[in-house]
Amino acid sequence: MNTKIFPDLSLEGWQGTRDTLWGYARVFAAIRRDTAAPDPFWWHVTLHGSPTGLTTTEVPFGGSSFELGLDLMSQRAFLNRDAAECRSWPLAGQTPDDFFDQTIEALGSCGIELSTAKPDMPGSSVGEWDEVAVDRFRQAFAQIDSAFQEFRHDLDGKTSPVQLFGHHFDLSLSWFSGRLVEGVDPADLESATEQMTFGFSTGDDSFAEPYFYATAYPEPDGFVGSPLPDPAFWNNQGFSGAVLLYSALRESGSPTELLAKFLRAAQRAGANLMSL
């Protein structure tokens, strides 16, 4: 097994820490929501992979810019103003509520006054922090982000960035067929655009373990049941789409190749049916 690239992320071993990290991501996503230019697909509320973890990327503000990031290698949060570090503070298991207060205080100390409301937080309000588990997540996240970037590069047509949505803690990207959905107001771009989404979840109500998924909107007839590489499968509990469990990926002799085959097979099936 290639467990160095894809380390163990079994949810029962780090769910408290995962929820704490998820809460930190929600804090940054809420700040980005209130400061970045709105996007009809909600891409303005997302975070992005960085060499060491997660970042808001540069956000314009008052004639300058700022960036918030989670450096999961050194396990610190940081705030840059105009591309220069202004503040940093340790990630040590503070509750997401406390992390929100620390972030707002750091922003204010760097001349960035915001009125962002504290977002709803996942899981327990008591912070947990397992440094080893965080580093495992960092390693896995970097490899998955890289695989998604490569997959995106090979797609024809319009695609979203590879990005993490704070509300569900999913790393994902979307591909657009170029067609509008019949019967939907074309001005409602989010709902009127035919698309597929490919993502990675650390575990949720659908699966209590990490998994990859692919969905189509609107789902064309024949999409579910299309050929997938073993051991991927089609799911209809909670959501309809193709699924590849992270644990199955780890057991593969060629995990990166299996992930690429899964993504390409699902995209090919959806694209072929959407073009009919």
C-alpha cells in the first residue's frame, strides 16, 4: 500500500480535530464572504490549497489586500497585509469560537476592521487538536489537491477552481457542459448551468469515512450505473453519484492512477450523456 502519499484519515481517529479544523475554515470562509466580490457560483466564499495548507488567497480591501492562511506544516494561522506577514498565531486546539475572536483581533491590529458575524460551527464547541492527525490531513490534502488540479487541466470547457467550501469542508471542482438547463431562468446562473462536481469529503452523514464523489446536475438518464473502475460504486443514499472510498484508494497498489481513472470515468459518462 502507498500509505506515505495517502495516510490514514479514518474519521474515528480524529473527528474532534477534524471538526476543529473545519471550524477554523468556516471562520476564514465567513470573512471571505464579507470581503471578496460576490460570485454567482459562491466561489467567493471558498478557500484554496497552498504549499503548507489552506489560504483565502489575496482579498482586495480598501485599496490594498490581505490574505489569511492555515499553515498546517508549522501549525500556525497567519495574516498577510499587502503580501507581507502582519500577524501569526498558533493552532493549538482553541475552540473555533475563540479562533474567530483571535482572527478578528489580528485583522484589526493590521488595520482591517470588519463586521463579520461569527458563523455556525460544526461539531463540539470544545476544541481538539491532534498535531499528528493534522499533519496526516495536510499530506493527504496536498496530494488530492494536486490530483484534482491535474484532472482539471485535462478537461475541455469551463471549469471552476479547485477549492474548499467551508460549509461542508469539501475540496471540489466543477465542470460545465456549456448548456443551460431547460426550464430554469438563465439569469440564475447557479441553477441554470448544466454541470458536474467532483470532490473529496473527510466524512459526513452519507459516509462516516473519507470518500471521493462525482455528481451531475441535472442528472441525465443513464448516468447512474455507468461503468466505473473497481472498487468505485454508485450511491443513492443521501445523494446520487459515483463514490470511491478513501480507504479503498489506500489499499490500491496505484492510488494516484485509480483516483484519476475514477474521475475520468465519471466525467466521461456525464459529458457523453449531457451532449445527447
